[in-house]
Amino acid sequence: MSEKSGLDESLSARLRCPHCRSPLTLSASNLLCTLDSCARQYPIVNGVPVLLNEDRSAFSIIDFIGHGDTTFRHQGALEQLFARLIPEITANYAAPENYSRLRQELLALNPRPTVLVIGCGEVGKGMQELVDDPVIQLVNTDVSYGTRTEIICDGHDLPFADASFDGVIIQAVLEHVADPPRCVDELQRVLVERGIVYAETPFMQQVHGGPFDFTRYTCLGHRRLFRHFDEITSGATAGAALALAWSYQYFLLSFVRHPRSRVLMKGFARLTACWLRLIDPWIVNTPGSLDASLGHFFLGRKNAFPLSERQIISLYRGAGNILPDPASQQRGRDA
């Protein structure tokens, strides 16, 4: 299978039919499900298998057969110019340290770990350390062709056998899927016992994926999503100052409709709000900023025993836990 599909033998052995999870076999330029009652076929396009459960996906196999573009947006020349000249109003303060910790955890679990990347369109912030490590095998998947895409698949139905990976990375993806809990169930299924997950998901960030943008999570909601995992570390990727910058940008964008006008307005917003990047590092880890952060991260280890709802609530770290001083309350009543 591996010679024609472009996949190595170890990865080929992990592949499964996304409909019924039966093994696959190679026939001509297709992968065939070996279960007679299923017998579905999946094309291999320029060495990239297209493994979609069309019954439960927003995408169709036919979208990929012509190797067409399935991304939802592109930067035009003017937007690219602004991106080069004007500082961004986004940041990710936690990712470099988190990926370093993720690497340590993976190597402690397996000296040659295999890691599934869900949504590999580009190398995520801080991820280069893993990309450059020769002992870590990354399996790059997406619902769009890209320079790194090895397999086209949908996170709702991962085409891999149970316990196939030592780690899973799902960075800035869960907001773009229709059913995040089902995706998390799937990544839990394909992880080995005590396997490691790293996730980043936005919170106070406006729509940035057009029709493919569905969900946001508070810090505690994000922890509940990964309740079947023991926490290694979690927190904010960026704080309330950059969340304010995004809100300001989208406030200005609400006044314009023409694509070129929106690009110009976005450039103006970035130019006039980029100073907020200087404030954000000072407040990103405060309780108040955690309640209003741009996004959250979670690094955890698979566990068979989920947290209870009471346990999850007890993990709240936001400003709502900061209670008034009893003496101050009494003075207020006396006054």
C-alpha cells in the first residue's frame, strides 16, 4: 500500500475506513474497505488519500478528486502588504513553552513517538521544535490540500485504528468543527493509553473562518471538553488586551461591506490597535484576563476516568472567585 499511496508501512497499518473502521487495502489508485457489507472506495490524489465519511461530514470526496482548493479564504496582495508592514493584533504567548513541554512528555512516553496533527494547514505557533525533531513522526491531516497535508480526513471520523498515536495536536481547529465533543472523543480513541493531547481554541475572538466557524469556549468549558484527560497545564494563549483589539477591529469592520474597503479598514484597525500588544503580556495570566482571554490552551494526558461536573467547577480560576473582604462588607453596611 505504501509505495503507491506515499504512506510508510507503519502509517498504512493504522489506516481504517472512516465509515466502519475496518482495515483498508490498495486497489489501483483507491483504498478499499475490506468489510464486504461496507466496501467503500477512497481515492488517492497525488499520493494523498481522501478518507472522508461523507454521511457525517460537511465535505464531499468529489471536492478533492480534482485536487481543487478547499480553503475558505486567501489573502490578496493589499492584505499581504498590510500583514508585512503593520504589527498583528494577535499573539500566542504560551505555545513555545507548551510545545517544549509536549515534546518532553511525548519522549517520556515513547522514545520514537508518533503524533497526529489535525488541521496541519501551516506550522502552528511554537510547533517548529517538533517539526525539526527527527525522532518524532508527525502525521499531518487536514480537510484541505496543503504543502504538509498527508491525509485528507475529517476530525469527526478519524480514519485510524484505536490507540494509533502517542500524541495528538489540534491547534486552532475545534472552533471550525460542527461537533467538538465528537472530535475530542475521536482523538481520545486514537490515542494510546496515557497518550498526550495539545489543544488551542479561541474564546473572545470574532468569526474568522466564514461559514466554517462554529464554537467558542471559556477556560472552564475548554477543560470540560477534555474531561477524560489529566491536566498537565492549561491557560490563556493571549489575554484581554488583544481580545479588546479584535473587538475594536470587528467594530470598525461592521461599517463596511466591500471586500477592498474591509481590507483597508482592517489595516487601519491594526495600525491603531497594535499598541495593545504591549499591555497584554502583563495581564495575560491574571484572573480577570483569564475570564476575557483571546483563547485557551490545554495540555493533558489520556485518562479512563473523566472529571465529574463538581470537580470541573472547582477548577475555576477566573475573577469570579475573588470575594470581597468581610471587614469591608461590614464597613459598607455600617455606613
